[in-house]
Amino acid sequence: MNQEMEFKNIVAQYSKVKPEEMTGEMRFREDLGFTSLDFMSFLGELEDTFDIELEETEVTQITTLEEALKLLEELQ
């Protein structure tokens, strides 16, 4: 499984949107229905799955899937 699909599968655990229906422009809160708690849990799962460490200053700027994927790629 490639990184993007693995990422989308994690997102799908917190949303009613299927991974294959997700686009980079989708926003976590508005389009995917994430709550603040969902987003924090999601970030923790990303850290564990991809063995990365996210900084609060970086993640507070993330609003779309594309932005999150770009940050993930930069950290690996």
C-alpha cells in the first residue's frame, strides 16, 4: 500500500468519506467532519504509523488533506 492510500485509510477511520472518494482539497473539519479530538487522535495515529514527530506549530496550519500529505512527505 502506498503512503497516500495508507494516509487516506487513517483519515477514513475518523470520517464517513471513503478513501477512494477523498480529494486533496477536502478540509478536515468542514468536508470530513473532524472534531478537535478526532484531529488530535488522527495526528497521534499518523505519528505512530509513519514514525514521525509532528510539531504543534506545523499542524495548526493544516486544513486540507493535501497540506497534511505534503507535511508527511517532508518529514519522512
